[in-house]
Amino acid sequence: MTAVMAKKVTPDSVLDVAAAETDRVDAPGASVEPVKRPVFRDKEFTSRTLILPNDRTVQVVGGVVEATDPELLTFLRTRSSFELVTE
């Protein structure tokens, strides 16, 4: 009998898989599903510039911002003015 180990899925691991998927090269004509990254709604502003701790800037456009990497995901999750959009 073969043992199967389950890996805990975290937001960071989802982003790691998403990044790996965007680097993958597929055969011509093969269909690739777009990578879905976590999207957060800004509860205070429809447009603003976020300044992350490392002085990186991210734009909020139309009241939403997409978490494109683990650092940004952590930043958005720890701020009360942002909420994760669930579809």
C-alpha cells in the first residue's frame, strides 16, 4: 500500500504554484487556464497608492488590488481596510 501525504494549502503556496504556472511553456495550441490570484476590495478608497515596507508601490484601481506575490498578500491581509473578494 502506498501512503499519500497531503500538503497544507496556504495563500503563499497558492501564489508559488501560480508563479510556476506562469513560467511554464506549453505546446502551441494547448489551452491554458488563466491563473487566479487573490483579489482584495479596498473598503476606503477607489484609487490610491499603497507603499509596502520595502518602499515598493502598488496601485489600487477601481477599489480593488490583486495580490501578485506573498509579500503583498501578507500586507493586504493585515490591513482592516482591505477584504478578500470571494466569487
